[in-house]
Amino acid sequence: MMQSAEEMPDNFIEQVKEVLENLYDFPALQKHSLAQYYRHNDEPAAHNLRRAVINAIERLNPGHDVAVRSGAARIYNLMHLHYVGGMTLQECAHELGISLRQA
């Protein structure tokens, strides 16, 4: 269920950060204010919210024909490794061969 920018909460970016930081904490996701937008089937809202966030990260994937060192690939790989894969930023930087500052 998409909303226009005018309908998004003022603190939407902070809320998304909270969801990313708690992506595998189902009780926290279930209680999160963004979960109310994902109560549309028999599954718990936390599962739907988590799935939506992971799908959004996957949509950032620039594909195989984009250079691994490109900005788009770096953003996708960092988001995927850190939030979906559960790696620390240090581990992500090491895996991608970049400095921690670049991560």
C-alpha cells in the first residue's frame, strides 16, 4: 500500500532506520508504527513489514551488468550485507574491499 509523500509521517526516515536496525526482531517490528500499514493478510504485520523492506532493498540491486565498484552496486551491497545478512559495517567494508569510511 503506497502513500504519497504528503501522507508519510514527518519522521518516516527515522522510522525506516528503526525497522532496518530491527529487521529480525519480530516483537519490535510487530509493535513498530509502520507495521500498521502491513496488516493486510493472515500473516503477522512484522513478517509483512520485514518482507517489504527486504524486497525494497532487493529493488536497489543494479544487476549483473553494473560494475561492482559503482555507487549503485556499493549501496545495494552494503544494505544487503549489513541489514539482510546481519554483517557489521566493518565486515561489510572488508567483504567489499572498501574502507570503513566508504561503508
